[in-house]
Amino acid sequence: MKKLTAGLLALLLAAAANAQQAAPEFPDARASDPVTLGYMVGSPPPADRRVAFEDGSYLRFPQLRWALSHWRELRPTAPIYRGSGKLSVLPRAERTDIDAVSFTPMGGGPRMTWAESLAANYTDGIVVLHRGRIIYEKYFGALTAQGQHIAHSVTKSFFGTLAAMLVHEGKLDETALVSKYIPELTNSAFGDATVRQLLDMTTAIKFSEKYTDPDAEIWDFARSAGMAPLPPGYQGPRSMYDYLPTIKKNGEHGAGFTYRSANAEVTAWLVCRVTGKSAQQVLQERIWEKLGAEQDAYIQVDSHGSAIGAGGLNTGLRDLARFGELMRLNGAWNGQQVIPAAVVADIRRGGSPEKFRNGGYTTLPGWSYHNQWWISHDDHGVFEARGVYGQAIYIDPKAEMVIARFGSAPWASNIYLDPKSLPAFRALAEHLLATDAGKSKRR
Amino acid sequence: MKKLTAGLLALLLAAAANAQQAAPEFPDARASDPVTLGYMVGSPPPADRRVAFEDGSYLRFPQLRWALSHWRELRPTAPIYRGSGKLSVLPRAERTDIDAVSFTPMGGGPRMTWAESLAANYTDGIVVLHRGRIIYEKYFGALTAQGQHIAHSVTKSFFGTLAAMLVHEGKLDETALVSKYIPELTNSAFGDATVRQLLDMTTAIKFSEKYTDPDAEIWDFARSAGMAPLPPGYQGPRSMYDYLPTIKKNGEHGAGFTYRSANAEVTAWLVCRVTGKSAQQVLQERIWEKLGAEQDAYIQVDSHGSAIGAGGLNTGLRDLARFGELMRLNGAWNGQQVIPAAVVADIRRGGSPEKFRNGGYTTLPGWSYHNQWWISHDDHGVFEARGVYGQAIYIDPKAEMVIARFGSAPWASNIYLDPKSLPAFRALAEHLLATDAGKSKRR
């Protein structure tokens, strides 16, 4: 009962947040379509149709609708090759009944259809797998099936999984201090944090992730990573290796969950330090080459050539769905156990909802964060990888459904997208279960 | 007789140039191997093993030996997708008699073997096709068969070919002024140059291409293109579109050949303007997708998203060889006429050796430059695509031989590589013809 009350409160808060952002301050998905607007078309593109890194236009809406599908044209990136392995074919069984699936947005409001939700969430592409078959696939804006899109913090779930694999193999001790592996962090906030606290983001660090605050530390982070332009005369750090050791402690580690991208960057550093390889190399060897991916992926690198493990990965949408399906299948894929089943089981068990509660995620009541995945603890066993502006891998084991979505919403925080995303995903899962049950009855 | 004397004089000049550069100021290929040196290995790489764009280390030797195989990790790039077409398999018929082929370097000196020439030229990778079969393939330094390497000015030959195709189709008038298509260039040196003068680089422009002179205009060009770091407080142009209109005239167009990369950049601009597409899109649709390439290629883009048509292309080595073979086969490939035979024939006929003579290419006596290809006018009909630091596609129609080479020499100008490259290529061609003749006799 206590949990239910907290959940209701969270829903009300979410509704309030939703109401605040619902003011028509941004053009809708159609009006902001980067192809219709002609961004970056022409020789040269007209000045008001250019998207560039240096002037910050790549982060302004609606220019970002072009940028998120063209990241490598803006920043240096390293390839993550698919290798010579056989393509994992995703069989097609497309359904026409999905667009009409309807749901009530979180926090109330009129019912909405699945099709309407795609535009409301500024979707760039969405693929739904049911039992491994593509039952729905759409592209909008600047994304195509052949293109790649930045996955933002969905990247974290890849590196969290890799770190969990290293823990499973005994190469990384989750009870050890981070500074055991990375002495450079001894005098930083991470010096006395354990690997487990890092992977579950229960560290206490002075680091604001509020994208709308230009003074938030997330912007120091972004400038160091090469993800935000440098102001004239900038003298600050120019790589993750230089920036991360400067982060200060702000409370007691382990007390509660606070989502901070710096933890993920240290996680990627741990993966490199423990394996002796680059982050992109580990991701390629252990996951991408084994996925039967359609496309090479790529990842942004900083000025030291270091991959941005907190948010630099770019992939094709169907390949992102393949990774989700691999997780749904508990790490087994094409006859290989790519990720140990115990690692996936541990991720799905999740972390502590108690510790998660005060993390500010009002749209995720009862959820937890573990190994850089978001765990719902709901009756479908849903778990999710999430990235700003609408990037997501949503895995519903009970409905045997995986959704991969790329987006380019005007709002960084998914709190503004969840009200019209999570109920849509749930409604589709229930629809799949119901139509399956109907079929069974008719048999 | 007059031509022969000029040729001899050129050889003497080349020998003198060669003697000058032969001073042991750079470590040899083995001592400068970027893998042995451990460039960019470690988390972070040690300070003296880093290669970065911002500090200019990517252009210093031996760091450039890493950089030329990792260009996209340093700069923004656009993909050139191979598409879903069937791979063009290059059959293998590797020969063991090639390493021992010997030759006398241009300008004299002791005889040298083919194998020795590879190290002397700081080769990163070399593939030899004979009648379309791979008879020799080696990789060194930071390059692998799966990797990509910057092709530098070999890029020009791709866009020169595309421009020649547009001329052939009547979409581009070679007798028209460049300013007919690009009015923005009316007040620049290019304003009263014809398309033909541009494609053959007989324009007269104030533009020094001397890489060793920090005040040469090639560095203004490189800074505008995003190919060289910007000094603090830089206020100059930041794109090709802003830079090219500033170039001034310096003499009379059409008088003689002077190799200037700015011409190639304007050529790529013409290709965009005439087709209404981006340079990478045209290259992808008209060549790369039809090549049955093994890999996606990629090309550096400037801050306006414009591809650097003078030198930004990066490819896998075997794909570069495929393009050479397509040219050797007069544009016919996999049952398709990818490039009109008349276009290839025109390229092979070449330009004016008279106009070429004073261009400063002492190692290329009797050659000419046409549609951004280098034509030998020798008895084998050799023609070549050439890029700084050793990039080359060398096509010998008589010997039915194509050589694709990537390199990372300490010297930008191929004048320093030609003495141990061109005679090696010729010796191999003669060896192939001789062993063929031997076989025919034995039959």
C-alpha cells in the first residue's frame, strides 16, 4: 500500500511535469522534420539550414533532429566492425493492427493510439520484435534503415553489461574500490567508491546532470568528451582521462541512486583497464562481432582517442533491436552464449527500488538501476536501456517483445517522453498477449 | 630528341632531389612502425604515444603513420555506403616470385628488390592485381585488410572521373566558365577559368602547395577544410565554400599545368552543383555502390558538412584496387558499364605533356594531367592516381596490372617516393609480361 501511494504520488508529479512541458514551445514532429526543412542540403546549405558542432546548432531543436542521425559528420568516431560473421536475419511478420493500439498517457489525458504516440515522442525510428520477428518497423525524420543514429545513454547498458561480464569472469571485483584498478581516481570522488556502487550509480558525486542548466557539471563533462563546443580560450580538460579525476565527492556512497553519466564513463575506463584494450575493441570483440549485425557501428572518441562510454555509440536501429533480443534470450544467440545467462539474470533481477526512489525519476515508480540498465520490477519483467532525446531498448520478457527506438525530441530528459511511451509499450505488450490468447482459444 | 633531353634533365633533377632527401633525418619503416611504437594504446595512451588533431601531432612523423590509418578517429567524416550489392570477389593467385623482382632506382644507385622497395617507401599496404586476380597483397604499420586508410589526393581522381562523366552526359560544359555553374566564384581566380582548365589544373591561381612552407596557401586551404588545426583566435574561413572564393588569380589560365588542390575542391563543388547532391552521395551512387566493394568508404567533411573532394576519401585497400581494375577494364564491371568507355578512353589519352613540363614534377618526364589523373604516355599506357605520403593507384594496361598502395612516408611529396616506386612498378610489369611470354613459349 505504501508503495502504491508512492507510485501514485510519482504519477501525479509526472503529470505535473508533463503539463509544464506541454506548452507549445516547440514545433511538432511534422513541422520539425529535418528532411522537409532541408537541413544540410545544398552546396553550400543555406545558412539557416546548416547544422554544425562548433556553433552549437547540433544541440538546438529542431537542428538536433538532423544531428542525431548524422553524428559522425560532426565528431570524430571509431568504427566498431560487424566482422565477417553471418548476418542474423530477423524474420518479418509485420502486423497492421498495431497502429490502432490505444492507451491512456501516464498522468491522464485523452486516449492516444500507438501511431499518434510516435509523432508525440518525435520518433526517428522504431522496430518491434515479437518472438524475434519484426512485427513493426517505421522510420521518420533523418533516419533510414541503412543509417545510424546516436544511442546516447543506451551506450551505458552495453558497457554495464561488459563490466558485469568481467565481474562474472572474476576479472573485476565488484566489492573492490574503483581506485584499485584506476589509481588515477584515488583522490577523486570515485577513490573510495566500490565497483558495485559505480555500476549501480549509487556513488555520491558533485555532478549535476541537468541539461537545461548551462552551469551543470554535465557540460564540463560534455566539453571534455568533445560532445560540446569549447568556448574561446577554454583551458579545461580535453579528455575523459583528464576530467574524471577532478570530480569531487558529495555525500556518502551507497546511500541512494543518482543518475550521473560520469559513473558510466568510469565504467568504460574500468573495462579498458581490466582488459588492456580500447572500449570499442572490447565492444566489438565481445558483442558486435557476435551479433550478426547488419552494419558496422561507431562510437565517438575524445581527443585522446578514448570512446565515450556514457553515450557515444551509434548503430543501425535493427542492430539495436538485435542486442535487445539477445538480452531477452538471456544472452544466447545463434547457438552461442554471447553473454553468460547468469549475467543477464542478474541484470534482470535489478538493483534496489528503495535506493532508486529518491533519484528523481517520477515516471519510473518502483524501478531500479543495475549494471547500467533500468529495471521496472513490474509483472512483465520489463527492463530498459534509455538515452536522452528518446533512445530506448525496451524488453518485455512476458510478452516476448523487444522495442528499439531512436528519437530526437526537444527535451533531453526521458521524463518528458515516458508518459506517452511507457504506457504505449505496455499496451502493445498486452495487445500481443491478448491476440495470442485469442488465437490459442480459436485453435 | 628534344623530348629525350628534357627527360634526361628531369631525371638528373630527380636524382638531385632524391640525394637531398636521402639524408637520414627520419627513422626507417621498421623503427617508425606505429604498432611497435604503441601509438594510442593504453587507457590513457602515454603522453608520448598519443596522436591528436588539435596539437598537430597527426601530421608529424612518425605519428602520421598511425593517423593515416585512423583518420575518422581524428576528424568528422561522412559514410559512403557499399550498399546491398553483391561483393565483387577478387580471385587469388598469389605469386612468390614478386619479392625478388629487382630494379634500379630512378637517378641510379644500387639495384633494389621489390620487397626492399616496400619498406623504403614506408608502405602501409599494397595489392597487385594481374588480369583481375590478386597476385600480391601485404599490410604493414597500422593498416589491416579490414581497415581503411586515407587516400589523400587519390580522391581527386574519383571526382575528376565523376566530373568527366557529367561532361560526357552533357550536364557539364567543359568549355563553359566555372562561374557559369558557381557564381560565388565569379570574383575569384576561378571566375574566368573554364571547366576544362580546372579539370586539367591549367588554371593560374595564387596558391602554393609546398607542404614544408608553413605560409603556403595549402595550409589556409587545410585549415578551412578542417584538415589542419586552427591557431588560437583564428578568424579565417571554416569551410571550402568560404575559402575558395578568396583565391586570387596569378597569371593566365591555360598556359601550363600547376598542381593545385584548390582546383580539385572546385571540381567537387561543380559535381555537387550540377547534380544537386552532396559529393559523397554522387560518389556512392555512381561508383561505390556499383563496385561490389568489401567495405563502406568514408570521406572527411568540413564544418558545413561538405566532403573534402581534394583529399578526404578513406577506403579499404582492396576496394581501391577494385576501382583501379574498373578503370583498366574501361569502366565495365560486373556486366555493367559503370563509367562510359569514352570517359575512360579520354582520361587515358591524357592532357598536354607540353603544358605539364614546367609543373615541377621532375620524376614524371613526359607525363600529363587530365581529369585529375596522371598520365605517363609511356609504351605501357600507364596512368595513375596519386596522393601525398605514398597513396597510389597505378594502372598498367599493357601488363594487365593494377597496383593499389597506401603509405605513410615522412615526405608529403611523391617526388621523394617515385624514384623507388615507379621503377619498381615498371619492373614488376615487365616481369609479368616476361613470365607470361615464357609460359606461352613453353606451351
